[in-house]
Amino acid sequence: MDRLNERAGLMGRMLDTIGAMEKIPTGIRSDAELRSAALRCINCGNAEACKKWLEAHPDGAQSPMKNCPNAELFDSWLQD
């Protein structure tokens, strides 16, 4: 449970940092995308790098960390 909570927190912080939290689409398709994103985050081996990246961007960023497994998806939400 600790890992799930940690990763959910990191994913939420990433979405807030890049300004995508308010741009998450709604609907059945987006629910599936969000579940897939959460699974990628849970299984990601870059949690420490993610934490450091988030700490280095307290005022926000234009896009997610490049090696984030959800970078492409989060960028697509920013584009819509």
C-alpha cells in the first residue's frame, strides 16, 4: 500500500506541476487511460528521479520529465 500511495502522490504532483490536472479528459476512454497511467507509474523504476525532478520544478514546468513513462500521455492532455 505504501508504494501505491507514494506513486499516486508522485503522479498527482506531476500532473499539478505541468498544469495537466485540470485537463484530464472525462469519459470511459479517459478512465481507462488514467488507470493505465497509474499502472505505468506504479511499475516505473524512476521514482527517485521523479521526486528530484518535481523538487527541481516547484514553480511548474511546460512538460513532464522526459523519461516519465506517462510523458506522451500527459503531453497529449496538455495539447487538447
